[in-house]
Amino acid sequence: MNWLKSLWSKLVNKTSVSPTLVVVEEEPGEYKEESVGRILEQILLEAGVSEHIISKLDILAVFEQWYQGPNNEEEIRDSIQSFKEAVGGSINAKLNRKI
């Protein structure tokens, strides 16, 4: 059995693209911060804006370029009105119907 481990180790070392194996462990309860786009998407979906409209108008990408605030739901929710006014056009029209 030992020779099998040795053979496997040699094979892996020769074909490996990474010189060393790195294992990353997450701490239990560690908070993973969501992206601004993901938070906005959740807010829009809860408000009744369809996924089709979100992707068709590329709302998430436009918002991420425009938004400069902190990455939390309350601040993002508070900035939606300013976003609609700043961007205008079809995004403003579609979001005004729902939000």
C-alpha cells in the first residue's frame, strides 16, 4: 500500500499546476459580505421587478458603476431614488412602476 501512495504522490507532483497545495478554511460564523449588485437584485425582486427587466436594462451593472456608498442593504435601499433620478430613461420608468 505504501508503494501506491508513493506512486500517487509522484504522479500528482509531476502533473500538478500549482507548486504547493493551499487549503483555505473559513471560520465558523464568519460573515461573508454580499456584493452591491446582489443586494440590489434582492431588493428589486422583492419589490416585484422581474429578472427579465433587471437583465434587459442591465440595472445591476449600471447601479454598481453609479453607487459609491457602503455595502449594506439599508444604504442601498435609501439610494435607489437618487439612482433613478440620476440615470433616468427606461431604468427610471421601469423602477418607478415598482419602487
